[in-house]
Amino acid sequence: MTNDSTKLPVSQSEAETGTRLLDDWFDPIEAALRDQVRSFIQAMIEAELEAVLARPRYGRRPKTASDNTVGPEKITGHRHGHRSRSLIGTFGRVEIAVPRARLDTAAGRTTEWKSTALRAYQRRTGRADSLIAGAYLAGTNSRRVRRALAAVFGGAVGKDTVSRVWRKVKADWDAWNVRSLTDEPIVRLILDGTVVRVRLDRKATSIVLLVGLGVREDGQKVLLAVKNMGGETSAAWGAILDDLVKRGLRKPEFLIVDGGSGLEQALASLWDDVPTQRCTVHKHRNLLAHAPQRLHDEISADYNDMIYAASAAEVEQRRRAFIRKWRLKCKAVADSLEEAGDRLFTFTRLPLSQWKSARTTNAIERLHEEFKRRIKTQTILPSAETAAMLFWALLAAGQITMRKVDGWQTLSHKLADTPIDLAA
């Protein structure tokens, strides 16, 4: 029996074709520029060595001062060839012939000369490291950075290089964690947590990042703390707050929290007298969790009418109506709203222009969303410390920017003394 089927020709692999898309985009300007860069770097290092030896290459050894000739009093060493070095910069990868020399010491021995311009074992320039770190922070995982920057570095940057560059950020991270907060004019503090997955003991584990965001007198938001913790317990939040106070953070005038019991307990022991706003978005989720799905739309409509009312008097009136209605329709929803007390409506004591920024912890929630979008390419971060450091680095590098809070012009205004009436 014959087989009449026709097999399609097998496509050539990348290794067989030898040329990938964009590989043959030769640019004579780039090629000439890299040659000039190589010559410039070599000339710079040669000039550095000439200054140390006090004579040019192939220069004759000067006579001593006793011979009445003009020149240095002594020779500090001698050249002995060149060493080939590979250097990666924003100009690409170049091979450099670095001069070598032996310098005389006071003990009568010699030591190898070391260039200050090109450090020992240096393989990349600072700007190249900055470009690699920037690509990583922009949302490219360590394995994809090589492909993303292949046109610049010619495939010389792999995932191990990205990891080494990223570890250089740790020195700045450590300094940021112990910086003084004495001169920070913080008037408002926003506290919330987010869950991320990291690799601990070679297993995927969920950890909590606790975030503290401050608002300065001019309305500018600033990250104050981000630490990885096992959960949002009272002890965990207490450690965060104690560290902020220890570094000089003054008592804020207003607090915005997510409503977690651990955070509430930690704040009660430290700043019990500071006006506190409980996030209205978190409470909205709590209300929905106490009701069947078919009632969610109705609860949301009534709740939003209350929270987004135009005045404190209207908020108070609609709260009473909400309690009366849902006490009969679904008592668990009414009980959940009453549990929040007046802390859910502290924002009504502020000027109306500040209500939008003071009602919720959305300032931190936005950072959480940007952070999770950034780590989507990695799924699981390599360690717990990396998660906190990456959160900070995205802000420090300008990948995420924060604007001033709404109503910042009235931040200096004092809160009203009377909270809303909770009588239903």
C-alpha cells in the first residue's frame, strides 16, 4: 500500500539559518563610533600611566638631577606590555588593550600598576549597569534582559549579569532603610499591606509586604517604609511603627488605615489620640462578604450614595437610612457597618477638597497594582528581601511616580472637632 500524503518541508532552525531578524541591520555610524570609543579609552588609560611614570611610551629614562638635565628626579617604574580587556558600556562591547607597568616601592620591590579609570576586574561601565537595572525594573525578567538589550551588548549580558547588577542596588536599599526622618514634614500617614509570592526554602510562599506612605506638608507623597512580614499582626505593624519613630518620624496629624485588627492594636498603643480614617473601599468589601451575591449591587448603590454624599450632614442622614434598611433586609451588613464606628467617616471632619484623598488607602493600592504588574513576568520572586527591595527601587528609579494628594492646598486646615452622629 502506498502513502500518497505529502510532508511539508521542515523549517530551518535558528541555528541553521545563522541570521535572525535585525541581525543584518549594519550601521556604519555605529561601527565607526565604537572604533573611536576604543581608541579614546585606550588613549585615556595611556595618558594616566604616562602621568604616573612621568614619561611617554618609548621615552628614554631621564638622567638624574645631578647631571643638570631637566626632568623628574627619579623613575617610579617601567612598562611591561599590554593586557586585553573586554568592556561593556552604552556604546556596546569593545576590546581594549590596557597598558601594564611595574611601580617601584619604598621597600625596594615592585608592584603592579592599577588604573583608576578602569578598575581591576571591571567589565561594565556604571551607565551600562544602570541600563541593565532599568530594563529589569521596567518589567523584564532577568532572562529576557539579554534578548531586550542584545542589539546594544551583543548578547554579552545574561541572567547572571542581571543578578549581579541588581545586587549592587542593595547598598542604596540598606542606606534608605536607616535614613533619618527627622526633617521629613509628614502630616499624614497611610498604612496598608499587600501579599506577594516569593521563593522560601525552594517553595513558593505567600508573604506580606507592609507599606508606610507619608504625605508632606506640601501634599507630596513619599514612601517611608516597606518591609516583608509574615502577616499583618499587631507585632509586625508595631515593629514598623517603632522603627519609623526611632528614625525621627514625628506624630502625624491624620492616619489612613485598612481596618485590620493588628494595625488598629499597634496604633492604639502608640498614637491613640490621632484622628484615624478607616478605608471605605476595604469596608465596602467587608459589607459584600456578609451578604448573598444577589444583594451586592443594591448594597453597593446604597453604600456609595452614603460615602460619596456632598456634605457631612448628608453622609450622616444616609448612614441612618442605610442602617435602618439593612437591619431588616440583612442584619449582618448593618452590623458590619456599625462595627466600623465613626472611624469610617473621619474624612467628613476635613475640608471638602480633601475628602477624595482621605477616604481610602488608594494611594498605596495604586502602588500595589503597579508593583504586581511589574512582577507579573516573574510570577515568583527569588526571595522575601528582593520583594521589598524591588518595591522601593521602582519608586527610587522613577519607574513609578507619585503626585500630590487631592486638596493639598488645605492640608494646613485643622479638623472639625465634632464627628458625625452615629445614632440610628
